[in-house]
Amino acid sequence: MTADRVLELLQSVAAGQATPAEALERLAWLPVEPVSGTEPEPVFARLDHHRAIRVGFPEVVYCPGKTPDQVIGICERLCERDGGFLATRATEAQISALHVRYPDAVVSRTGRIVCHESPLFEVDPGRGLVVVASAGTADLPVAEEAAVTAHALGNPVERVYDIGVAGLHRLIGSSETLRRASIVIAVAGMDGAMPSVIGGLVAVPVIAVPTSTGYGTSFGGVAALLTMLNSCAAGVTVVNIDNGFGAACAATRINREVVRVSAR
């Protein structure tokens, strides 16, 4: 539940359209809701319905380690209380189960994400453009995780893929899109050099995402991570290896704060 929905609920009480008891019942579910399976199974999740009010976007379902039934149980409660859900790193079995339960949900198999859209996930036209750039096609799972998450969290998004520095003309050819960005999420494996190049071309925040793409001495993304941390372009921010979701959340926080300050 967002702050706007809480305000709407309070206004409905003030207007006599809802009773205080009805409002209390709805608000009582907000802080934490335990979720369990059939009796006598223990509680396997505790949902944080206040998160959207505190940080500006709702709790997101991280699917690894959960059974399809557990994912369904969590998503059902999020839908009932918050109107929608975003499930990340979903397996094919989890995606299939969610698609059966919610056939209108948006599925990105490349990004391993399932999104059931709601007012929580409406794009805010006042926010700046988030451009998600990938160095190579092999980086698309992480790039799509970032792009779908950023869009689901209310940001306008454009993608420019396969523009890594091995063919520098491809990156330069995408410079017009990069210049229109308010934030760039730069996703790269191998040597991880692309974010540093982009950081030297644009004046907006650049969030670098190292991926585990690469041969042996890439060390599962550690080489790209260290390159990005040592970027010669000042001010490039770096998230964890393969963490497209975290990059999208960081971009959302930046974008929302810019809008808030501009509105003063």
C-alpha cells in the first residue's frame, strides 16, 4: 500500500464512504503479514506491507530457494493487499505456476521476472528516462532484470544492448540515446570497461552492474567488478555482481528524489 492509498482511505472515512472500523481493518494488515501453507506447516514468509510507504516501492519477491507453491502463496497475499507483485529470479517452474494463477501477468523469461501490474507499478511521467545499456548479448539476463524492474517501479525505460567496447563504434552510435538519459544503468561482463566509457560521455548518474559473463580469469564477474570500482570516470556507482535488480532500485531512488526536489 502506498502513501497515496493510505491518504485515499483516510479521505474516504472523512467523507463518510467508509467507517473507521473498516479503515482500521485494512490498516491492521499493513505492517507485517505471516504467510504459511496448509496446517500444520510453519510460517515461511512475513510480508512487509509498509515498505511502499517507507521507501517508495513495495516488497519484491526473490524466488530462489522458494517452492512454486510458496511463491504463489506470497504473491496471492501481495495481490490481495497491495494490488500486484513483482517476482524476480524465477525458475521456469515458478514462472509456469505464476502464469497459470495470473495469466495476465507480464513475464520476462530472459530477465527471469514476473510482474502483475497494479497502481503500485504505474510509470510516473514526471521521472527522467532510465537507459539500460548492455555490453553484450550474454549480459541480457541481468540487463533485462534491471530494465523490467526499473519500469515496474515507475520509471520510463529505454534499452540499448550489445554496445560493448570491443566495437566502440556501437557505443558511440548510441550516444544520442545515452544523452537523453537521466540515469544510465550500464551492464557489462568480461573486462567491465563499458561503464567507465559511458561515465566519460554523460553528465548523469551511471550505475555499473558487473556480470558473471566471461572466461576463466573473469572469476565469475570479480574482474568486471574490480574494473568498475577502479573506473577512471569519476562518480560511477557500482552494485554487486549480476545485481540488475539492485541497480534498478538505486535508479528509482535517485529518480524519485530528483522529482521531489524539482517539485519544491
